[in-house]
Amino acid sequence: MFSRRGRRAGFTAAEVLTVTAILTGLGGGAFVNVTSQAHKTTCQQHLRQIGMAIQMRTMTGEPLPRAWFYPPDPPHPNREKYHLAKVMAGEVPPQMFICPAAPQAIRQRGICYVYNDKLGGKTIDEIPNPAATWLMMDINVVSPNVPPAHNGGCNVLFLDGHVKWYPASQLPRFKLPEQDEE
């Protein structure tokens, strides 16, 4: 576009870059917060999907899946049958077991959540308070050396299917259990 005086109306590339740099500097933290919130929400949706699939499975009278608290490292062929993502294959897409906020090393293992293996093999009717019994949560609860996945906290899936975010200060810390060779 040209103005009446024959000059081009608009902005030069330098002006656009300068404004972009200023806005990025001012809003960089806001962008990080928006991204963190998006990851937290995606993670919650993944946990809800997994919870619904497990509930559907148990509605037919099947017990809760037998799976490891967290799959052992290195993977072992006899242990693959206890990897929750493998146990639920066909019912839950594999990407649902991946939290977008988890470190790459954890995402590569194919599951970013710990599972309450004490519930494996039980029916929901055997558990006294499903709304207060955790089923899965972010892997970050196993080590104080790993920062909380979402805005200073972690997502928790309860047996009744609801998901709630808790600040790190309210989360229990779990040790990875010793897993015997099968």
C-alpha cells in the first residue's frame, strides 16, 4: 500500500523484528506458562482416557490389570507382559501413556506414569473407597531429584476415574519397588 505522498505504508523488517523481540522479552514467561498449562491439561486427558478404558474393562467383571508400578529398566522380554501400555494395547493408544511434560528419557520408555500395582488383579468392588484410591500418577513422584511435571505439581488418576492436580508438597514420594525376575 502506498500513502498519498508515494511512500509505502507499513513496517520494515527491522521494525517487525524489534517489536517481536520486545514482545517476546515481555511475554516469554507467559508463553512458558501457557505451554505448561497445555501440557498439564493434555496429561490429565491422557489419564482420563486410560481410566475410562480400565473402567470399561472392569465393567465386564475383569479385574484391574496386573502391571508393574513402573516398567523395569532395562526392558526384559518376560516383563513386557506387565508393562501397562502393553497390557492395555488395543484399548488405549500408546501415545496416551506419554506425558508431554516428561523428560525425553522417560517418554522413550513408552510410559510416563506409575501404576498402583497393589490393585492389580482386584475388582473395583474389592476396593473400599475408589474416589480416594490413586490408580496412576506422573512418574515424578518416585524421585525428589526429578522436578514436578506440571507447574510445580503432578496429575493423579483415581480409581473412580477422576483426575486431580496436586502440588508437589502434597504428593507422596514412592520408591520404585524391587521387581523379581519372572
